[in-house]
Amino acid sequence: QVQLVESGGGWVQPGGSLRLDCAASGSILSTNTMGWFRQAPGKQRELVAAVTSGGRINYTASVEGRFTISRDLRKNTVYLQMNSLKPEDTAVYYCHFYQRLFYYWGQGTQVTVSS
């Protein structure tokens, strides 16, 4: 089992920045993927960004150039730096952990971008 604890999120005006952190603990293997999904009201959950333990990074097109994902392997923590936030980034953001065909999810943290 893997447990995920998220922090960060909140409210910010358009153009602002926020950072999300997610720490994983439990039975963590050396090969895994951590990342963030988000779900806006009435929409499906979508991948925002992910990073493998080998350092491979993937972003959804709508956040390229604005969001940066990084991870600290020693701390089993993933970070999502979100800059130039837009109202359409408003959603519940979920930390995600994947290893050996098992998926784990954080409890979700609200990000609201509005003036």
C-alpha cells in the first residue's frame, strides 16, 4: 500500500502562481510514476503532468510552459509549480502514484483561479 498526502492549493487571481506538493509513503518501489490529475465540475478527470522515477516528464498541452513538475526521489515527493494560472485551471487536483499496475490517489486539493 502507498499513502499520499497533498498540500498546497487554494485561491489565486488569474496570472498568479500556486504550488502543490504530494508526499508518498508506504511500500514504494524504485520504479514508479508520480503526477497530478485534475477534475473540473462536470468534466472528466484529466492528466495534468507526470514524472517517472527515471525522470521522464509528460504534460498535458494546456499547461505546457506554465506548469512545472518535479520530484525528490529521496523524499518520495512530487511538486507541481503552477504559474500564469487561468480560470480554466480551476479544478480539484489529485496526486497520483503508479507502480506495478497499481494506482493510488490523494484526497484532492481545490485550486480556484478567479478575480
